[in-house]
Amino acid sequence: MSLQRQPVGETPDGLDYDALAELLDGYVLDREQHLNCEAFVIRPDDVAAVLSTLRDRAAFDHLSLVTAQEYRDRYESIYHLKKYDDPTQELSLVVPTPRDQPHSQSGADVFDTAIWHEREAYDLVGIEYDDHPDLRRILLPETWQGHPLSLDYNQDKPQIVPLREHANPMEGRTDVADRSDTMFINIGPHHPATHGVLHLKTVVDGEQVVDIDPDIGYLHRCEEQMCQQSTYRHQIMPYPDRWDYVSAGILNEWAYARAAESLADIDVPVYAQVLRTMSAELCRICAHLLAIGTFALDIYGEFTAIFMYAVTDRERIQNLLEELTGQRLMFNYLRLGGVAWGLPEPRAEYLETVRSVMAEFPDRLEEYHNLLTSNELFQMRVLDTGVLPAETAKSYGATGPVARGSGIDYDLRRDDPYGYYDELDWEVVTDDGGDNFSRALVRLQEMEQSARIVRQCVDVLADWSGEREIQSDVPRTVKPGGEVYRAVEGAKGELGIYIRADGTDTPARFKIRSPAFSNLQTLEVLAEGEYIADMIATLGSLDIVLGEVDR
Amino acid sequence: MTLPTTIEEALPVGGVAAEAVAALAAATVIGTFVMLNTALAGPWAKRKITAAFTDRISVNQFGPLGVGIVVPDAVRLVSKELIVPEGADRPAWDLAPLVLVFSALFAFAVIPMGNGVHLADPAVGLVFVFAIASVASLGLVMAGYASNNKYAFLGGLRAVAQNLAYEIPLILIGISVVLYTGSLQMSEIVATQRETLVSLGPLSVPGWFAIVNPFAFVLFLVANVAEVGRNPFDVPEAPTEIVAGYQTEYSSVYFVLIYLGEFVHIFLGGAIIATIFLGGPAGPVLPGIVWFLLKIWAMFLFTQWLRSAVPRVRIDQLIEIGWKRLLVLAFVNLFATATVVGVLAA
Amino acid sequence: MSDNQLHDTLDEAQQTTREARTGEGVDERYNSRLRQAFGDSPFILTKFDAFMNWVRGNSMFILLFGIACCSIEMMHTYATKHDLDRFGAGVPRASPRQADVIIVPGTIVSKFGPRMRRVYDQMPEPKFVVSMGSCTISGGPFQEGYNVIKGVEELIPVDIHVPGCPPRPEALVYGVLKLQEQVQAGESAPVTVKPYELRQFGDLEEDELVQKLAAEIDEDDLVMRYDWTER
């Protein structure tokens, strides 16, 4: 493809910010230095123009996160841009808006994923986005007063949350309500297939879904507020365990650890990195097992064999993790600069246990392949349903197995290496199908790769001859400064943390980029026109965790 | 000889009154017998079987293998509060569970269970069974729409679509059996199958229709699974899609009736299969009634096995399988049987 | 008479119990019409009650109800290793109409609170509540959150609290067994829940939203209103 122009700013030694600034000549008001990349300050009414220029000319095709925050003198929206081809090439767009008139242009025309991110910014911080297709509250009830993450929010003010019987919240909002042959149906928030407390406002025509509007926020536990109230060194670490709570805890902890460590410039000893890598991959296996189990649950019916087998296998791995971390589910194992403690004694025996469980694991996976992927009835149900084309996936910021199931070769463990991953021998699994089957298949194969990583980590740990240093020196109170956005490959995809530190021991702004939040957004595209049963299966294959979606 | 006649003969007096008493007594015996089976299956056997498939133990607190759970489960379910949803279409809502249970129970009247446990033996037995069992569709749609619940409504509609699609193949396959036996009478059908098909030394293979025409047997099995609404055809209930389908709004006694009704239907499906394909109560050594029980429980086990191991198909796929494949195969089977029977007769 | 006071005589104790069980406005679960008709406890009713308590304590259908982290451990409790069904409590029902026990596994936030109350209301009596995890006791680690309801007892009465974040499956099994014990002993949860029915907005500061909502409210269709500052 010689006709394709070289994206602006791409050089062999990384990103040339000057070239980008030149490209955006006239738009850039100021250039700031964030710890992960440079940030361009632009005017609130140039957002769409700048985003589309960057996407078309400079190949920034991944809007990872929109952070909104309030300063004493202004509001600020930050658009964190990345590239699917190389996520180390990052650029932030800072859009300040005055306090008395917090209006900013919406980026929803350029990136679909901005729709939800900007709704969240409006909901929690109170910035209004002009030309936004559907700007209303997303996490909090419609009747909520005030914006809880704004500076002058009074938490003790009473709030009223009404619930009306037989109310049709879609009335007047959906474009199909007038048709008399459709039926509005609330799927959730209490429904056996919504994987928690998701609420799907669905309009069905017979058995087909005509319109669907995921309503989230039923598990909005103020995780960002909690982290902003807590100190870097000790108090934040337990919370990440509770974002993606399907025993993916260490993966989440790592997201925070990575951001905070780069913020406070803390090194992690190699031995601790190996321990982190091993425990994180065990967590990934656990999380994917649950994803497969619940996906089977959605397709098979009640608590049937595959689900039970998956939970049994999870128990095996949870036992390993429990021995290592002391906890079954909420591990709280990572610390800034290392891990809480080393391998349980006797070390050789523990490593032998891990090795034997991992040695059996391919056989167990074979059973899932027998029961699921090679089952003709299963194939009949999931092949070519819920198809997510790669372009749509990128526009919605889908990551993780959902993106890889659509053929997007994107895995932060390889593309933006951290931990001990680049020393190990493993592969990124992708599948071009883009349907429910591909996503399930990618998860199954990823577990195989994770088991491979764990086996190699065990070998490294068993042969370790040097100092077993599990933690570097970290000051008792960490008081960093600056702004950073860092992401790791969580169980569901790119799990990023944005921290703005203001020199105190707690973050001034702590923003979580939840992969499940972006992935769930694709449901509207995937489910419309499908049968109810396929919509449920699609939801299962997206593998959302409401704790992470709502935070 | 049917059960009422046996009882009537045992009575000291005769006449119409004795006949009525005998009929009532016999009906009670058979009704209780069937309900006992389902009571055992619903709260206990189903759990134990599912547990076995999922490496669990399941209930084990009272009685051997925890069978004692049947008592607290039954009493507790019946003693729950009966909630009538606002806007329920009352007579229909109340009648639906009864229709579901009795449509299946009535059909048992003509099933010969061996050892003289046979309520009635009309000349049109097989037609009666299919006709009565089909009334269940009516119960399902009543339960679905009268609940004033959208999930129930969807479930009811699915159930009707499914039952219509699978009843026709079911009956067509039934007709092929009738062609073979030349009679609609249940006792006649069973008697025909008792004849020896081939003798292999000391072993004589009976002329069970499942052995004579395994093709029809397999077709009937599939159609029957759909008819009783079990995996892979459990779309009317589909717990992860439409909560509990047509039974979503039912609680207490009505729920018990619907729940038991489902199991009675499973057993009825088993009983029909046993009667027209597996020689009814026929079998060596053990008494007929035991063989009959073994056969219907085997069919129950079969449905539970499917439930644990097979995914649920989508509603459109289900309808497609029914109308486009099963129906065609049922006709093929019918014509093939007709030809073979005709050639043999000639 | 104070509830906490120790009783001097057996008669007095029985009298108190009887009043508590048969009086006006007490827990409906133990105040059946049959009992009202018979008055004092005759032998048959006592035995019948004991039998019913045994029945209810030994067989429970649990509502399939997942909220947050604890629901993962709840799934593990149903599954192979811990197998809650051994105790006759392992049949999850998706419809609240067919459930006896609701295990509340996770943080309740403002948006979900009324919905959960609704689900609880849809369950037929007698119904029991096991609250699982710290969040359902006090809000747990998220207690200070602007959106978090400080414990499930703000909304529904709870029979058994299982502490932990999250509790291990063993702890949940123990909690369910304790619930069964309690039900068999004929005890019910103290109703600590505050009235949730529609009230006037008198205790709220008058502002635009309150006025707007008060004007909009149709008492026929409003299921509940949750005002959490009053705790």
C-alpha cells in the first residue's frame, strides 16, 4: 500500500510531537508535559476538528479515555489518544473550559466511544458537551442533584431516587415507540443473564430486538472518590480488587501499581516482577474461566455442567492464589515497588503444586473445547451472531478479548511491555470472526497462553539464584506530583489509570479507564436486529463485570 | 382387564353405583401413582441427577440419598403465600396450572402400565392421548397471557409456537405405529409388540417398534423432547433469557401445579414412548409395572441428561428444525412405513 | 415492659412471647388467621407450627440474585466444591415469586436500592434475607461513597448477616445453616427497617427538585422513595 501516507509524527525513534503540533497548527494553544506523553491544550470548540485530524492524518485511532476534572479556576476534559498499532505512541488533548460556562464540543462525532465517556464526565463532574447526541446522566439516577466529583459538591444533601411501577423510561426517547407492534421490556437490573445489575431497556418486535439502551450505574460504588480520599502507599491498593471482581484482582492492582510507580518514579525488583506476572496470569485464567462458564450458562440454561466445571477449575487456581496471597478473591497482594510477600514456604513445594496444576490445565481446556467449541448445537447458536467488525470495535474503543476476537492484534502485554512479559515466550491470540464464537475461542486460547506464561514464570522462580528481593525502597509517605495515564492488559482489556497528583499524599484526580465500560458500549451495535436469545449470548460473550463498568 | 373392572368385581355389590365407585377408586389410584412419581422426580431426582452430572452431592440430609427432602419441599411450596399479580386475567390465570397438570394426568388413563393397572382401554386410545396432551398448549398460552407479565407473555408465545411445530411430527410418527399395528387401541399396540420378531438361539427379540423402526423411534424422541420443553428445546422457560417464561408470576400452589405439570408431561412423554415403541410393560422376570416404571424413568433420565449437556437452540432455529426437517422426516417415515406395511400385507 | 428485661416467672415470659406472636401489628409471618382464631396455643397448632418451621428450615429456594463481588463467591457456594444444595438450599430460582430466601450479595447503591426493595416485595411470604458481605452490613469499604446505601437494613429486614469482604463460601454456608436453625426455632428477624412507604417531603429541604418531584408524584404508581440522609 504505497499510496497510504505515512502518519504524521511517526518516526523510528517514537513520536515526534513537534510534527504533530505543526499538523495542528492554529489549534494548539499550549503544550504540557504529562509523565506518559505530551499534552496539547486546545480550545473547547475545536475538539471534533482536532480529533478527526489526528485520527485521519496521524493514525490516532484509539480514544482510550476521556477524563474530566475540576480545578479551582477551570474545568478540564482530557482526551487520551493512542494507536491500536502501537499503544506506546500516545497523545493527550487537554480542553479547558471556564468555570462559569463549562461547555465543550463533543468528540462523539469522531469516536463513538466518546458518547459514554462524555456522558460520564457530564454526570460526575458537570461539563456539558455541545452537539452530544444524548447527553444525560449515565451512572447516577436521572433525578440526582449536583455532580459528585465537582469541588463544591455537598455529599450530605438528600437525594431522591424515585421508582415508578410500569414506567416506560424509553417513552419519547426511542425512535420506534410509535409502532404499535413492538413491546418495551426491561431486562434487568435483576435478571439472571445480566451478569450482575445491568439494566437493558429493550424494545422487541416479537422475538427480535429493535432497540436497546444499556442503563448502567446500578453498582456505581464511587470507586474514584474512594481512591481520591485514600493515600497512595497503602489505602488505594485494596480498591482495585473490587473493580473487576471475578478474581482478576491482581491485574487491576497492577494497573494502579503501574500508574503510581511511574508517577512516583519507583522501581520494581525483577523477582517481584516475575511474581507479579505469574500471579496476574493465574488471575487471568480465573477470570476467563468465569467468562466461559457464564457464557455457557447463558446458552445452556441453569447451572449446568460446563459452568460447574469452570467453577471447579477456578477453585483449583484460587487455591494457588490463596496460598500465595492469603485471599481467595480480593488479593491485595501488590504493593508500590513490589509485592506484599514472597512465595509461601517451602518454596519448591509450592512451585511444584503450581506446575502440576498448570500441567493438567491443557487437558482441562480440551474438555471445554469438546463441550463448547466442537459442539455442533453450540456452534449453531453462536456462529455469526453478534458480529463486531474491526472498524466498529476501534471506534468504540473495544479492547481485550473482544477486540482480539474481531481480529485487532492489540495486547498491551506485548505492545506496551511491562512486568516480565517481554522476557517470556508467548503469543497474542486473535481471531477474525468477530462473532460470539470468536470471542469465546479467543478466551479459551488465551488461557492456554496464560498457562504457558505461568509455567515459564515457575521455571524462572525455581531457578532463581540471586537475591529474592520482593520490594524496593519506597518512602513511608508517597507525595508525587504531575499527571500520568498508564494502562495494563486487564482480564477484559485495556485497564488504564489516570492520576493527577498535586503534591499531597492523596490523588487530586483518580480516573479509571474500564475496558468493560467501552466493551459494553458496543452492545447497542451488536444486539439490534438480533433475537433476544442472541442478545443475551452477545452480552455473555462481551464478558462485562458491572463492578468495572460502573466503578 | 382394566383396573376399574377388577375393583368392580371385588366389590360386593354391582350396578351403576359400584361402577362409579370403582372408576373413581381406580382413577385415584392411578392419579396418586403418577403424582408420587412426579413428586419424587421434581424436588429430588432432578436435583440428584443434575448433581451427578456436575460432580456434586446435592440433598443428603434426610433419608437415604436425601430423598426425605420431598416432604419439606412439597409442604413448604404449598404453604407459601399465593400472590396474584395485579391485572391478571383471573379465571384464565387460575385455570392454567390445572389445565397443565390435568391435560397430562388424563392422558395417563389410557396408558397400560402392566399388571392390570390400566384405567380405560378405548378403541381410540392413541388419539385420545395425543388429543388430551395437546390441551397443554392451551394451558401454556393461558398462563402466558393471563399473568400480565411480559416475560410470561413471551414464554407463552414461544411455548405455543413450539408445541404446534412439534405436535404434528409427533402425531405423524404415531400414525406410522398405527399402520404397523393396525389399531389405535393401546392394549392392542402393546400386544402387537409382544410378538417375537426374530429368535437368536435362546434369545427372542421382541417386536418392539423401536427395534422394528429405529428411525421413527429417534424422530419421536426428538419431537418428544421438544414437546415436553427440555433442553435443547427449553425455549419457553429459558431461565437466562426470559426469567422463567410462562411460570414467572406463579407462586405457591399454582407454581407447584405448574412445576409438577411439567414433570407429569415428561413422564407422559416417557409413557407414550414406552407404550408405542418399547413394548409398554413388557420385559423378562420382573413384573410389568416395574418394567413400565423403569422405562419411563429412563426417559426422564434422558431428558435430564440432555438438560445438563446440550445448549438451548434459538426460537427461530427451533421452529425451523420442527417445520423444515422433523416434519419432512416424519412424512418420509410415514410413507416408508406405509409402503413396507403394504408390501408385507400384499 | 422493656423487651430486654429478664422475666421473673415462666408465666410472664410466656405471656410476653404470646403477645409478641399474636398481638396486633406484629410480624405477620407468625400471626396467621388460624392462630388468631384459636387464640392461645393449643397442642395441635403448636405441633403444626413446629412442623412448619421444620419444613421451612429444611427446604429453601434461593433467589438467583447477583449484585457485586460477593455474588462470585455465592456462585462458588452453589458449585461443586461447596455445594449448598446438600442442605436443601441449592435451587436457584430466577423469578422472585418462587423464592424463599434472598441472599443480598453486594453493595447497594442509590439507583439499585428501590429496585432491590421491589424484588424483595415480589417474593411471597414467608421470606428470609441473608445479607452477604460488609457492604450489606454498613456499606463496607465504600461506606463513605456519595452513592452508597449504608447497609441493606436501610431497605429490607435482614435475618442473618454474613460478614466478610467477601465472605468465603464456607462462611455463606454457615450463614445459611444458621438461618435454617433460626427458622426452625421459629424466630424471625427483628424488623429494623424504616418505613419505606411514600411520605410527604416534609423533612426535606424545599428546593426545585423536591417541588418538581412532589408535583409529579402519583401515589398510585410510586413504589417507594428512598431518602437516605435520615439514618
